[in-house]
Amino acid sequence: ELVLGVIEHLKPQSTPLTGKRVTITAGPTQEAIDPVRYISNYSSGKMGYALARAARNAGADVTLISGPVSLATPQGCQRIDVKSARQMHQTALEVATRSDIFIACAAVADYRVGDIAEQKIKKSNEQMQLTLVRNPDIVAAVASLAQRPFVVGFAAETQDVARYAKDKMQRKHLDMIAANNVASPDSGFNVDENALQVFWADGEKTLPRASKQQLADQLIKLITTQYQHETN
Amino acid sequence: ELVLGVIEHLKPQSTPLTGKRVTITAGPTQEAIDPVRYISNYSSGKMGYALARAARNAGADVTLISGPVSLATPQGCQRIDVKSARQMHQTALEVATRSDIFIACAAVADYRVGDIAEQKIKKSNEQMQLTLVRNPDIVAAVASLAQRPFVVGFAAETQDVARYAKDKMQRKHLDMIAANNVASPDSGFNVDENALQVFWADGEKTLPRASKQQLADQLIKLITTQYQHETN
């Protein structure tokens, strides 16, 4: 690994993102129910962290806004830890205004608990109603900023993947969207490999099954090309 | 650490639980909402795993029934992995019938989602109602077995710790209960130290703040004493 690291260091690097600020959200969010319980999802953060590594290798200044994961911070990246969707929303809006590219890879909870209990809820009834309220839509909020970065979204779907993804891209005014099928047992959450279908305004590309790092490298190249195309 | 291991190995061991089968539940449970979302809690499993190690060191045959945690299986212990409270309940009842001592250390979800969605739930409304239904009470079920083991429960509380714990012990017919205050920032879930108040029918003992392994060693000693007292 050391030898590979040295070779990597010596070979001429393609750093098309030098001087560019790339912000990436990663991991799940945790939405508190009470002091001990929460709602979350199976996102491991691996894809977002792989994208941070790929963007850094392409020369970018990378800020990673991360939900609770058990991953080491990629070398050379700045990392801001958050728990809830609302914390991630606030941090993302602050950082996005000074970003060139924003990649929303986190699996943000769509809903949070409306009324978080201050004490542990005692079980008393056979049934319990939990009222969930919508969380802010982070990627849509970033895409609607006056001075907006190039915005890339993700879509994790269990059915009609392409249709839902393209609809989401248009509805939220994203520049690009990367979709994957999380129902498939060998792709999506908490596995090391994945496959992606990437869509932008006038094109699309399928990135076939590969390691998340290989996919991240390919996706950063696609993003760089489209970013340069849109800003030139 | 190797030297300590050798010293540990050479010194005369006190193995009062030799030939005894000890079953320990550990970690959180995960209750699915849909294919990607779940409800869980902040339990790390550290206390249950420390108890498994302590019981094993005291000579017991240890079975660990574990929710999703990122911990290595303690040497010499058998480990059965489960996700939901219902899976843990079923496994616990099977294993408990052939156990001498049962320690319910897992932070089992009191409620599960009544109707788990087969597809990822699309966010559509501003509010969403999640109907939760009670999970089976694992420790109470084990304590009401005809051929019951010596049963130790845990109580994680954020207020009135001693009162809730003693009430829980009596209501569920436990032989012993270990209570901790999870509202305290330096004890309880996902930290390496803790403090316990232990209650049994005619006694109680406070185990002051210490590492979870030290507390586990002390608790296994207390359990052994009471177990021998009740079975002799």
C-alpha cells in the first residue's frame, strides 16, 4: 500500500478541480425520538467518503458534511459532523454559498419527529402514534440559492429508478443526478460495490457495477466535465 | 497487552461459573420502517459484550444474542446475531430454556412499526403518522418460563432511576436488576464508563463509576453470589 501510495504520488496527476471548492454531504442523519431512541437509515457514508477522496485527488478543496458514520476522514478533506437533517441543512447552506460544486450524497431523513420527548418515553399503551413532520429539502434549498454552486443530487430508489431520478432532478433544479437501486441486495446501502445511472439536462450515462471508489472516481470525472461545460 | 494476557492466563483463575450456561442479550434492536429506514437507539453493546467476557472469564459457557453493533465477539463466546426485537425474542426463548443464568442487557425497542412498507415510502405529505405497536417483552417472557433461569434485567432510565428499576424487577419477576441513568452525559449509552445501581429481592449495591469491563466483572460476581444463594 505504501508502494502504491508512492507511485500514486509520483505519477503526473490530473487535477482539473484545482482551486475549486467541492462540498459533499454523506452518511445518514439521525432524528431523535427521545433521549435514547432515534430514526435513521442504512446509509454507511461510504459513497460520500469515496467522492470526497476522488474530488480531493482531482485537486479540489473538499468539505465533507457528515452524518454519524464509522469511517475515517479522507486525507486532506475538511469534515464537519452533524446528526439531524436540520443541522445538516443549516451547515450545508452556510458552506454551499462559498462552494463551486455541491454533491448531496447523504441519505437525509425526509421526516423528523415533530415533538421530541425530553425524557425517555415509557411504554404504556399497546399502540403509539409518532407524528413525523417534513424535514427541509437540503439539495433543493442549495439549488435555489441566488449564487448557486453546480448541484449534484442522489436518488436512492427501490422501484422505477430512472423515472423517479429524472423527475427529482427537474423538480429540484439539479444540474445532475446519480441514481441507484437500493432494493438490489448487492448495491446501494452498506455494501462496498454499487452501480449508478447518472442523468443531466441533455445526457445520461450508466456506470456499471464497481467498487464505490471506482464509481466515485468516474462520477467526479463526469461532474467535472459537465461543470466545465456549464461554466465555460 | 500480550504480557497482561499471559499474566491473566497464568494466575489462578476463580471460575465459579464452570459448567454454567449464561445467555446475554446485547446491543440495540433495529425496527424496520421500510427497506431503507429504521428505528433504533444509542446502545453500543459495550456493556453486554463486557458481561459476556466477564462470564466467560468466570468459567461459564456464554451465548451472546446480539443486535447490530460494531464490536468483535469476545473470545470463547458463542454469538447469535439478530436485528429486530421479535427476532431477539424468538432466539432468547429458545436459548433461555437451556440456560442457567439469563442477562437481558440489550436495549430492545419497546415498539416496532405496525405495518412495514415493502417499498421505500415516498415523501408526499407535510406530516406522516407512524403507528407503532408494542414489541414482546423478552425479559418478562424468559422470567415466566416454567423452567426459568436466574434472570437479570437492566433498566436504562432518565429520571427516578431506583424507583423505576425496582418496580420493573417486581412487575417482571426478575431475580436482579441493574439500573443506570442514561440522561447523565458520562454514563449509559455509547460511552466506555458507566455506574450501576443493582437491586435484588432483599438487597442492593451501588457499583460506582468505572470502566464497563470493571463494572461487568463486579456485576458477574454479584450475580454469581445471588445465583448460588437461590439455587443452594
